[in-house]
Amino acid sequence: MKSFNKYFRSKAKNILAYTKIYTTRLTDYEKLNNLIFRLHPISSKNDLIRLGPNEDGGYLVPDDLKDIQACFSPGVGITSKFEKDCAELGMKIFIADKSVIQPAEVNQKFNFSRKHIGAISNSEFMTLDEWVGKSKLDNKSDLLLQMDIEGYEYEVIFSMTQMLLQRFRIIVAEFHHLGQLWNGPFFNIACRAFDKILQSHYCAHIHPNNTSGMTKIFDIEVPKTMEFTFIRKDRIKKSGYQRIFPHPLDFENAKDKPNLVLPQCWYRSK
């Protein structure tokens, strides 16, 4: 019987593969639920403000930006208004992307590197530590990281040193492929990336990107792409949790796509 079951599973996998479906181990329900619980956004005395446009490319951050020396922004989008807003607050701006010739907006305050940010350094990639090291900033200064790099965020977080992670007072990152959190092997990667950030930072806000849709298994709904804002723990005294979503300053990433509200399991509603 065991050999028959093994043979049947093998044949079933081959049949599914022909239809471009590949089976993997399902993530343990409690493990996923626990990760979501630990990512519930906290509240603090610093209100959230919006930097960037009222559409894709704009993000909510805690109003705690004074004395942040620089913003590092890997990934060039269709707008550079977020970086421009940071520049107007006195930050030096560093932008990197191999896939474009220049940022969406030419600005003399922008320092542009035509490379991708990833886990290795070569002719096309450089690590975040290398990038920051080349910037010649005060090595004790606070920084801001805004990252939208289409799935490379996981390897960038893994490869970043803890010392550099601690320098980012605020981290805004778009996390992709979250619909795969039910895929056991992917969950292990994503969970470790979030765990690394949560050692030194609290989650301050989550906004689902409405261009990607949502998955649901059992009672857990997971938007496939979400924007997370984190703030370093030493900047706040944890006073409670954000309970109202969407935030009044949240806007849909794409106006021509269906509205997508953050599912209740991702925040403390009571």
C-alpha cells in the first residue's frame, strides 16, 4: 500500500506539473497566524504622515523624521515624489536601479547609482551595506530606507548587517509574493526576513497594494503584495495598536483596480 501511495503521489505531481502546478508542503496554520500576529501595527505618539503622491509610490511613515541624514531608495518607479519630499525635509537622497537610465525625476539633490540592490556585489548588483558605505555619510547617523524591488527585498534583508539595520530609523518596504505564505518553503524565507526586522523594529503600518489581489485559505486572508512601515524600537514607547484601517491617508495604488482593504486578521480590531 505504501509503495502504491508513493507511486500515485508521483504520478499526480507529474500531471499537475504539466498544467504548471507544483505541489509543496502547506504552511502550518499556527505558524502563519503567529507571524501575522507579530506584525500587527502598533500606535505611538507620532502620527502617521504621507510622503509621496496620493497613489502608487506614496507611503505612510511616522512623523519622526527630524535629523534623519539620508534616504536610501532602491527601485525606481514612475514617480520620484517620495524621494523629493524627503529631500525637502533636508535628507540626502540615494537612488539605485539597473533597469533605468535615471530616476523618474531629475533632481540635483538625487545621487543615482545604476545598479540593482541585492545579496551580492558584481557588475549589476551591489549590497545595501556596500551602497551605504560608499555614500560617505556619518556612520552614526540615522537613515531611512524605502524599498520596492519586486521580490529582491528578502535577499536584501538577509544580507544586510545588523549594524546597518539598526541605523534605519524608519523602513518602508513593499513585500511581494505574499500569497505564497501558504507555501511552506517560501514561508520559512519570508518569516525569517520579517523576524530579522522585528528584532529591532516595530511594524507601524500596513497597506495592501490593490494591483495584486488576495488569497484566502481557511479564515486567513493574505493580500499578495503589501507595503509595510517599520520604526526602530528605541524611537517609541509601545502604547497600543492601530485599530482603524484603512488610515485616512491611505490611497489605492491603482485607481482602475478594485478596492482592497487590509483584512482584519492583520491588525487588532478590539
